Amino acid sequence: MRMFQTQLEDSYPTYGQVPQSLKNTWFRSFTQYYNWDPEITPLVRDKFNEHASQLYSDHMYTWKQKYLQGKKPKNINEGVIEGLIPYWELPETQATSATNSKNRRSEREGRGMSTHNAGAKTIEPREEEMTIEAGGIPPNYIELIEDIHTNKKTKRVQDPKAREFLDMAKGIRDERNAKRIQLGLDPMTREDINEMVVEIAPVNKNGIFGLGKLVDRHKGCIPTPINSTLAEEVKILKEQHLEKDARLDSLQLELQTLRNILKDNFPSAFPPTQQPQ
């Protein structure tokens, strides 16, 4: 958010239209706050772009809604909004927006508008939270989809399509487990259940129903090559960060040594600290 607010000086309707040079600048800013093994920099860059693209789209939608309400978005260059207004008012843009709005509110064959109950969280962070809550044991896909769609107040799966799918998935799971018991086999493992869910789940443009792109992430992805110059800059930034920490530690040690010398030679300047009674 800070990057969008302070480093966005021109109007780009989509993240794909943001110049690569600006994306590189954003990523360099990101490297100053987080540390990782330089060898996985290409993977970090891929995930950074994925999240930045989603956040950029979310901000763009929020800015547009404020404009339509006659309000000015806060903490954003006014020139950026002024440059976006002509794009928002294009007939083709309005037509696309109307289509997307209609799709979001579609009846889905009588099932009503799609809903989930994870708030602003995407499925990946919720999976990580559930894993921590279970002492390091990750949930299977049935548990994850059920959690995402369960209303926290009513404790019921709110979305009709999700409810139907979960009933079907649990039924198939129970049938397979019953057969395995008859054959003297152990119940289905988490991996077995996940494979079964992927087999029967509908697939749409957003990925597998209820799981989105999570399955692709679990399969593992081959990171796209990163610009060699940028990779070298990231490596240098990491080294500079480590050097800065080392210098800070050295300065703190020198200051403590100096303080001890002064305290030994000028004890009156260092009155004893009063202990609370």
C-alpha cells in the first residue's frame, strides 16, 4: 500500500500495464524489509508479483468506487486518479465492469451469489493459520473448503454450491473409507482425500472450485527467470543489510565499553538506579 501511495506517479489501469522498471523499484523496496536465501529470489519475485497484482486490482476497484461516490481517495497522487477517470468512463470499460458485476451476482443455476466467510483472507493464509492451530498438521481440502465457507455465527456452510459439493465429497470419502476397511486397509490419508477432491471438483477460470490456485502451489512451481541485473542488486542489498547490522552491533559494543570506562572514572555522573519499593 505504501508503494502504491508514494511511488505511483502515473495512471495505469492494470498491474500488467505498470512499467517493468517501476515493478523492479517496488521489488527493491520490498527487499529492504524482508530477508531470504538469495537462491530463492526468483520464487519470491513470482509470489511478490502475484500478490502485488491482486492488491493493485483491489486498490483500483476501491479508487473507482470512491470516484463514483464523488469522494477523493486518500493518500494517492491526484494526478493518478485524474488520469484514470477517462479510462473508467470508456464505454468498453463500463461494459466490462457491468459484465463482471453481473457475473458476481449471477444466480449460479439457482444457487444465488457466491459467498465465503474468510473475510479478507485468501485461502493460502487461512490454510497456514489452520496448520498452526492444529499443531503443524495441515488440513485436507475438505476441511479447508468447509472452514472457508462456514459462517462463524451459525456454524453452517452458507454457500449452497459449496454445501452441495462438500456433501458429495464427504459421501465419496466415507464410501471409499468403508471399502478400505472391508479390505483391511487404513483409512484415506490427507493426500488421498486431496487427490479425490481434485478429481471431483469443478474447474473454472479461477482454478479448482473452493481451492483456486492452491493446488498449483502445492504441486510446486518452477519460478520464472529473474533479470540478472535485478538479482545482483538484490544480492547486494542483502549484503549491505547484513553489513549494516554488523556495524550497528559493533557500535553498540563500543558505546557500552565507553560507558563502562566513564562510569569507572566518573561514578558521580552515574547515580545508582532506585529500585521500586
